[in-house]
Amino acid sequence: MSVTKNILTRTHDMLFVSSDPKLTAAAPLPAWATRAWLGRIPLAVRREPVIVPSFIPIRLLSPGGDEQVDAYIPREQVVTVVTPESLWWAKTWRLYAAWEHFPALALLEKLTAMLDRLEWNWGLIGQLGLSVASGCLLINENSPLQLLLRSELPFSREQAGAFYDAAGVDAGLLQIEVESPHGVFALENWLRDGQVALDGVHGPRLTATPWQAA
């Protein structure tokens, strides 16, 4: 398998790396971050300004998903990139019927048809996304369903609220991160407070209009 040297990655993309990855971190890597584990699980791209273009900021989850470590991987060691959207388009989670009793996966299956009808650009992220991308179980009974919605065009709080009302979701079980052209925000916070901390390239700023430039 050839290594991809000139790749473009976005936050939440999942990276499978070469058999001898050279992670760089601020502190020594934990004992569970073995070469064998790095060969099984993808690294999730973190949201961080890129200072050295040849390195990608990543987050690695432990077996079981209860610990995580932030580090950097040389770009030239990336072999395969799995996007959150590709997991959604392919409905890859349906390959893992043995996991369907977990609340996050049961909710995902319940909401899929409704989300598809909205024709928004959905992606699967978080512990469930990494589990589905790798086939390694990283979720538990308390894991939320985490979705990414990349939306160039604005939608209203009323539209988003109508979706939550129709979904009938328990608080905390569904977490949606929206990425507008100017940053990212938690959809639940926008619905609850009417404004959000929009995390953009220059840091977070409080706004009620996350699709509007500062």
C-alpha cells in the first residue's frame, strides 16, 4: 500500500498510517499507544492551526475509548484518509449488527431516514465514527451519537429546532457539530442560547449569526 504524501485533511478526518508511525507529542505517549494499536485504529484530525505543514495534529483513542492523547503525525506517513461523510454515504455502521444495542447506534439508525431527507452534508464523528471506520469497538452504553454537519449555506434555528422536536432525542445523547465557512459551533448551544462560541481560525467569538463574517 502506497503512502499518501500530498494529502488534504480536514478536522475529524480519520487517518490510517504506515506500519511504523512516528508520533510526536508534548509528553511521552501512554503505554497503550503501541505500534499494534496504531496499526488498527485511525487517528482523528484535531482542530488546530497548522504551524508545520508536514505534520498533522491528531487525537488517538485508547482501547475501549476511555482515554485519549493529542499528538502529531508526519503527513508522509498517512496511508488512507476516511472522511466522516464517507461513513454516512456508505451507511458503514450497518456492517456491525452486533453493536446495534448501543444507544448511539440505535439512535443513528432511528434518525437516518429523517437526516437523509434533509439533504444536508452529514458525517459520523467521535467514538462511533472511529469504531465504524476501523471495526474496533470504542463505544459503550454512555457514548453519545456525534455528528458533523458541514454547511456552506445558513439554516435557521427554527429548522434545527423542528428536527430535534421530530427526533425526540434525550438530552446529551445527540451531539451535532456544525461547520460554517467561518468556524464551528455546537448546534445544541445555538438552539438553547441563541448564540454560540464560534471557533474560527482566530479563536472563538460569541455570535448569534454563525454564518456571518466578523
